Amino acid sequence: MTNKENTPKYHVTKKDLTRTSLRFNWICVNLFNYESQLGPSLVWSMAPLLRKIYPKDEDYKASLRNHFNYFNTTPYLTNLVLGTTIAMEERDGIKSLEAVQSFKTSIMGPLAGIGDTIFWVLWPTIMGSIAGYMALQGNPFGAIIWFGVNILFNIMKVWFFHVGYNSGTHLLDTLGNKINIFTEAASIMGITVIGALVATVVKVSVPFVFKFGKVSMNIQTDVLNKIMPALLPALFTYFIYKLLDNKKWTPTKIIFLVIGIALLGTFCGIFKA
Amino acid sequence: MTIIQDILIIILAGYMTMDEDGIVLLTYFPVIVGFVTGLIMGDMHTAMVVAGTFQLMMLGVAALGGASVPNYGLATIVGAFVAIRTGSGIKTAIAVGIPVGLLAIQLEVLRRIIANFVAHKMEKLNEAGKWRQMLNWGYAGPVLCFLETALPTALIVFAGPTAVTMVLKVVPKWITDGLTVAGGLLPVVGIAMLLHYMPLKKFLPFLIAGFVLAAFLKLPIIGIALLGLGAAYWYFENEVAKSNPQTTAVTPNSAEDDYDE
């Protein structure tokens, strides 16, 4: 891949990398669209640096055209990818575009798997339940910690960009196998936490009292709780999970269905607020 | 004084979306935006109680792969604003917050459709070599994000929170109660979506373990998470050890299937 270039090469500086990383992290999903997803954001954030790498208009245009293509993975880890592509384009110029594209396409699936599991499932779920229960008491301490960690995350994102630039292809190659194992391992933790959420966060109870002559029976406390705790939440989760298998039931439709059930149940006196 | 609060609340709501879809400092997570709402409105206790309620509703809800989910952050801002300004309680906050949070789903979809036109415009400007203009069009993204949540908030702020509570008084009790019940049920949608996203079939025993630890043993979530971490560590070490003896680099294709929607 390493060919001698005729044009004098631009040397990407650390400042360039930090600046491009910050540009990306700032714009990020702001330009998200359904067709190319993060594509325009990649172009917008990298354009100034790519201009330095490609002094020729036609090359610059081709490089941007390449980055307008569909791309989506967890933004935190996108920094790693962009750092790597910058290194590739700096080294091989316009000849690298095909390699850049196939690198991006091949890496976004595995990275989304690991990134989404950690940054969008595990972290907000665990932190959210801790901070959420604190907040119910009127205590903002959990929220403040969360905000503090977000600052650290931002430093980490910029660091990822530098790591990607310095050892991107090498790092992702050696990780190759392990990325999937790591994602699966993180999924184990995620699924365990989700199991706990079903029992604690989903709240359905039927304080409905049956009366047979003089005997009255509370469905929730006398029947359901005797079978097992959190029975209804478990059944309800299973029902919605199955419903999602059906492509006709989009999440939005299901949300309205759930609200409908809640309203109807409350109207009939089955549920109580 | 109240006018300054009004303006700050609208700016907070608009900035929230820019931040959540951008640098992710403030995020749209209810407890953090609720904290800022509490600072602006000068009533931390009410703001945090409202925020905590919506935070728990939101657990499990994750906008993965570009999916749109109810905006519980906006629900928190608007709900806490109305509840504090009118001195009405948490039920008002929920009754106002949930519909607004749901409406925001449609607004997000709309914004991303408009962003499609912006993307095409930028591509055309690239082809034309008008790069300065292309970069300027990029700012349409943050502007659209800001408007997405600032506009509905402005509507409620200007319509006046008293008007909102007046409407709520006319609404029959079973509707406001029903929305509170819905609040307890709604996390189920996010959780079910997450389960679809995760390799559930392979790791079903861990779902059951988490459920039992929480439902029967009443273990706090952080304890359950730590046990999950232990299991994850054990699995990782085992699998890496298994794959190492044959030093041939096997390309893992099969595992990716689990994450495809």
C-alpha cells in the first residue's frame, strides 16, 4: 500500500487530531439522517483536516464523497475509527479511499456491538437506577456524579482519536477475535442487569378485590404474590418481547398500546395509580 | 424573574438535544436535566423527584441504531417546570410530561427526515466545490436539534403552566391516573427492545439469574451488576483461553449475527 507520492505530504499534528475529534464529538448525531446516518457528520468534522492532507481539489472532493457514505457506530468509538482513517489517508492519500471505506464498513458492526452494550445499555442502566432512586428522595448527588463521569468520557473520546491515529489498524487487527468475545462478555453483564430491571422497574399491580359472598380476595396480594414476586412484570415483558417479533408492531405503536392498556385498566378499576 | 426562568428553561430544552446528540455532557437523562431544571426553577427537591420518576421510567430505553424513543428528558423539563410553577404535585408532572415526551418521538423523526435534505445539499455543494458553504450547512444540524425540543417547550411556557393545569383539571381522574399507571408499565417497551438487541437466546440463564436476584432476594441493582461483571469476566477469560491454543487467526463472522436487527 505504501507508494511514493509526488506531492509533498502534510504531517498531521496532535493539535489537528484533537481539533478534529472535538469537531466530531460536537456535531456527532446532530446531522444524523436515515439514509447515510453519521455520514455528513464525518464529513463536517474531518473536512478541515482532509483539506490539509489533500491539496488537490479533485482528491479532496473524492475523499469527502467517500465519507458521505453510510456510516454508523457508537459515537464514543467512532473516534477510534476516524483516527485510523486519518492515518490511512495521510499515508496513502487518494489511493487509500477503497481501503478506508472497507475498513469503516467492516469495523462498524463489531464496534457498535461493544460500544452500544457498554455506553448505551450497561452504563446508563446502572448509573440511571442508582441516580434515579437517589433523585426520588430529592437528592441530586447521583446526577452530579453522572455529569462528572461524562466529562471524563469526553476526555476519553479525544484520547480514542489519538489512539486510533497512532495504532488504529494494528490495534483493531489484534483485537479482531477478542472484540466479539468482549462484546459477548459485556452482554452477559447487560442481560443480568436487564433481568433485575424486569423485576424492579416494571410496575404492574392488580389490587382488584374479588368477592364471593363474605369471602373477599385481593388478586395481587392473595393470588399473584403467592405464586411468585414480580410475576406480572415478567409476563408483561415476555408479551411485549414477543410482540416486537412482529414487524408490524413498531416500538412507537407498542408504546401507544401500553398507554391504551393502562388507561383502559385504570378506567375499569383493574389498575390503581 | 419568572421571564428569565422561562427563557432559561426553553434554552435548556433546546440545548439538551444538541448535547445528547453531540458532546454528551448534559445528556437527556432525566436526573441530569432535572438537576439543571431544579437550579433554574429554585426548587431542587421537586425537580429531582420528577426527574427520578422519569429516570426509572426510562431505564432500559436506549436509542440504539438510530431508533427513536420517548424523550423523557423533555418530559422532565416540562413536567418539573409546570409542577414547580403551579405548585401542583408529581402527578401533574407525569400527566404533562408523558404526552410531551411521546410527541417528541415524532419531532425527532421529522428532524432526521429534514436532515436528509441537509445531507443531500452538503453532498451537492461538495461536488460543486463550494466547501465553505458545505461546512456552513452543517450548522443546520444543531439548529434543527435545538428547535426540536425548544419549540414544544416554548409552546407550553407561553401557553402558561396555569393553562396546562386548568386543562388537566377538566380531564377525568382515570386519565391522569391511567397515565401514572402507564408510567410504571412503559419501561417494559425499552427493556423488551434491549432484549431483542442482546444475544438473549445464548445467555438466557443470566436473565433469569438477574430476575431472581432482584425479585426474590431483593438485591440492589449495583450488587447484581457486580455479579454480572464477575460472570462476564469468567466468560471472557474462558473464551480467550479456548481460542488461543489454535494460533490461527479465525475470523469471527458468526457472532455478528446476534446484533443484526
